[in-house]
Amino acid sequence: MEKIELLDKQGNPIYEKEYEDITKFNMMALVKEAKAELDPDVFKKFSPRFSIKKINNKRLFPVAIRRVMAVEDDPTTLKSIIFQITANGHYVEGYPFVEDALAVYKRSPFRFELILTDNMMPHGESGSALAKKIKDENEAVKIYIISGNTSTIDKDVFDHGVDGIISKPLDLLSLNNILDNINGT
């Protein structure tokens, strides 16, 4: 029997469930179940962004669920990025065009903690131009350029506020390190 706990913002357990077969675990189903069973005032104290899930006191998922925006013009690559990030317990929204991503970002500038963007976009602006516009509004958000050929990226992207460069295909260990270390958590 394996136990999973949902924790409040202070790290106190507010809901737990035991699973005989941990492969049947589904985070979204667990959150919906908790919401249905808990007092609404207790559930309001739960924030997936600050939750920690435990199995026998070992960390199964990231310390904090991060909100990520992925901007990639290739649909197959975008789907792969979304799959890799969500499979590791994070929330991600994907956009094929810089203009669409920027419009969403401007509506809610503190919604995302990490932006992953391809630099070379065939239509409209580049990923580094997106980085500059976003950093002009919110310097705290982390922005990484993702590229299949990192040697062709001009180092001046760092002048546009880019925090780093990740090569494609995404290295999950590197990506998880970036996600785990946002804001020092």
C-alpha cells in the first residue's frame, strides 16, 4: 500500500489517499476527489503550485508544480515538449506563434514562471524578441531558448533577457533541474 499526501501552502497534509497499485495514481483525479471531500475553506488553502506529493515519505513529483509556457512552431516538437513537462507533474501551455504567446502573457503577466521558446520562428517575431518583451514587463520570469542547433544562436540573446539555452531534444534531467530551481525552491 502506497500513501500520497496533498499538502497546503505551509506543507501540512490536508488530504491523503492510499493506493494498492501506484501505477493507477492520477494527480488530477486526486485533486478533484480532494476538492469534493474537503471543506471548501480547507481546500482553498491548497495550491497545486506549492503542493508536495509523497509516497512512503519519498518525493515522487517536483517540490513545486511549475507553470510553463512553451512556444514552438513545429507541432510535433510542441506536443513532445508539452508531454515531457506534464509527465513530470508540471502545468504547461503551448503556443505555435510568438504573437499568440505574447497576447496570453500580457493578459496575465505573472501566470507563468518559465517560458521555453524556440528562437527561430518562421512567422513573425523570434523567441529572443519575445524574451525582451516579456522581461520588460516581468524580470522575474525565467526564459530559456530551445534550439536544435545551439551553435547558431547569437550570444546577444542574453541581452534580451534570456536566462539560458536548452538543446533539442529536451534533456529531461536538465529541464527538471531548471524547473526545480526557479526562485530557489
